Amino acid sequence: MKKIEILNKLEQAAIIAVVRGASKKEAIKASQALIAGGIHGLELTFTLPQADEVIKELALQYKNNTDVVIGAGTVLDAATARLAIIAGAEFIVSPAFDVETAKLCNLYHIPYLPGCMTITEMTTALQYGADIIKFFPGSAFGPSIISAFKAPLPQLNIMPTGGVSLDNLEEWFQVGVIAVGVGGNLLAPAAKGDFDEVTKIAQAYVAKLRKIKE
């Protein structure tokens, strides 16, 4: 049940913010600004300083908010995945598929979202229990390629990351993705300390998503 609940939260969130940053403080403030703007899916990357501490603080802060789902990104191995899960991560995202990470996530009933670009990579990930495939980088092909993947694998749940913007958000959902990962253009103001602007951009994404889902 735990895994199904998390997957439902990811699908409901639909927009997963990929949070990077120069410091723990910046990442926490950016995450708070995103949630204030209505984005409920957060992927805290392990390129962040003290990423596990960021995850732990946010998981505690939002533990009573059933809409918010907090995960870890740029997870390269099972050891990092376990560190993230112990800190409170509810899902694990990797830039590429890793067998041992998949096994560990299955052990903890935590969704694993590996980065894949080919049908071969995607079928391998499915065989090891991946529920959502992170299509990365999405900018390499754009939304039109999703139908090509879904033709032989209609059961695929795909989350494109990289190249997703406010302008093409609708195109991605029209081709049947379950969620999108959004990073740079959503969080750019955070690097300058303008967290109010992060909230405004988040609100724009959420407003666009509501129109798409109507």
C-alpha cells in the first residue's frame, strides 16, 4: 500500500520540481517557495550540499501535508538511495538505470524512477520493478517521441525531465506522460535569492496544469 500511495501522490502532483542549489539553506528556501506556489512534488538532488539533511528537514516539516511528496534525485547507487530513504525520501530518481538501486527500492517499497532513453533501457527497468520511467534528457527529442515508446509499451508511465517548460507543458501531457520533471527555468531565481519569484513561477505552472487537466 505504501508504494501505491506514493505513486498516486506523484501522479496527482504531476509537476516534480528538480531542486538543485549552492547550499542547504538555498535548497530548503526554494523548496518552501515551490510548495507555497502549489507545486507538491520535490526531487532534492544529491548534487546539493548535505542533500540528506535537506530531505530530512523538509520531510519533517511537511509530514502532515498529505499532498506533498519529497524524493531524492541524482541517486547513482544503492548506498545513496538507502541514505535518502532513511532521511525520509519517498521516491528515488536516477539519471540512469542501476540494478542494485532498483532492488533496494523494491526492498523498501519505494518507487524507483530511473533515467532511460531507449526501449531496451526501459524494458530492463520495468523488469526490475520501475513503476515510472524518467525520460532523460527530454530536450533531446521532445514530446513527439513519447507515442513511439508507448506503441510497443502502452503500459509505460513516463516522466520527461530536461527541456520541459511552461511553453511546452501541454504538449507533454497531451502525448500521455504521467508527470514532468522541471528544473532550471522554474528555480533560476533561487540562485539570486529571489524566492518570491520562485513562488510566482510555480503558481504559473500550477495554473497551466489545471487548464490542461480540465
